[in-house]
Amino acid sequence: MIDILMIVPPFSYGKLESVGPKCPNIGIGTIAALLEENGYDVKILDCYGLELEEEQVKAELKKHTPRIVMTGSVTANFTISQSLLEDSKKSRLEPSPSRGALT
């Protein structure tokens, strides 16, 4: 199990999608580096760069079972960020064969 999963949520620029490159999220990368320097096991899931859909992201959440999920958002992807965080919280409260329910 990883300590922290940092998610760059999926979103689209619509018609402007092909205008420029997909650049890494420097803010999330910087925070991840600081956390790693302080002993945390961190994974970044760049849904935008990997072109992942919401269901694929939810599968990754279940696969990694992080202790903490962090995400950033802008107006264009706020709803999906909120949905991913809510899903993460629900999945950690439901018992699974590999772990008991959180109390």
C-alpha cells in the first residue's frame, strides 16, 4: 500500500486540445518530491497526461489502496476531482477481502 496517491484529474481543453503539448503538473510534482524527501511513499497518477477516463482512475484507486488521496483542480475539472475523492473515501470505508473496514 502506498502512503499518498496524488491525482492530476482528467479534463479536456476541447477544441484547443491539439494546440499545445501536455505538460506535467509542476505543483503536484513539487509537493510529491517534498513528501518523498520526508519519508512518504508517493505515486502520481497523471490522468490528463495518460488520457485516463474516470472509470480507469477509480480502478487505479482500488489497485493502490492509498492511505491518502490528494488532487488538484481547476474549474473545468472540479466536478470530476470531487467525484474521485468521494469515491476514494467510500471505497476505503467498505470492507474488502484484503482489509477490514476502517473505524
